[in-house]
Amino acid sequence: MGNCINIEHAIHNEKVCNYLDRKPEFVDWIITTAFYSSLHYIRHKILPYVYEDKSGNIKTYDDFESLFNNFKKEGEGRHGFQKRFVEENMTEIRFEYQKLHELCQNARYYNYKFQREDSIKAREYLQIIKKNCYN
């Protein structure tokens, strides 16, 4: 069920991103929706997550919250955990996700004024992530 919710959320956010792209004055929101769409495409790809512990016990995580709660590091939030998970397990999109994460953090918390090139790059990163996570 989590997989269905994630893919629906990814597609919805991508549609918003594409809609906003028609209005370049909203570059910060284009970046933000590209990031959140990619976040959900990644969750769609990784869930359910099957993990075998050192004793050979197999555990399946069907939703992101369970995965996060079982594998987070001390003081690590959801975004930090997902970024680390991608860095460690999804090398083919590590760069793009890290760049989108940075762009989104800056757009949301520091400066909403970005260049059009930044939103174009964000959408390119999203397409690479989508291609790797959703067929």
C-alpha cells in the first residue's frame, strides 16, 4: 500500500512542478516540487525494503516510517536519513538527489530567489531519478 501512495504522491508533485514551470517567477517552488517528487519516486523504488540481519532473520519494511524508525542514526531526521540511504544504496542517483536536496533546502529556508537555470537543472535531476525509480 505504501508503494501506491508514494507513486501517486510522486506523480502529483511532478504535475505541480510541470505546471509551475510555465511561470518562471516561481523557480523556488519548481525546485521544491521537483525535490518532493523525487523523494516519493525513491520511496516507491525502495519499498518494500527487505533486510536480512546478521542472524539471518529477514524483515520487510512496507512503509517509510518503519524503515526510518528502524535504521535512523541518533539525531537524524527523515530527510537526512533518506539522503544517507540514497548515498549508501542508490549510487546511480546519489549525485542528482544530493543536488536537489541542496537546492530545495536553500529555496525553502535561505533564499527563494533563484535563476531559471536552477529550476531547469532541478527538473533534469528529477527526470534522472524518475527514470531510475519508476518504469
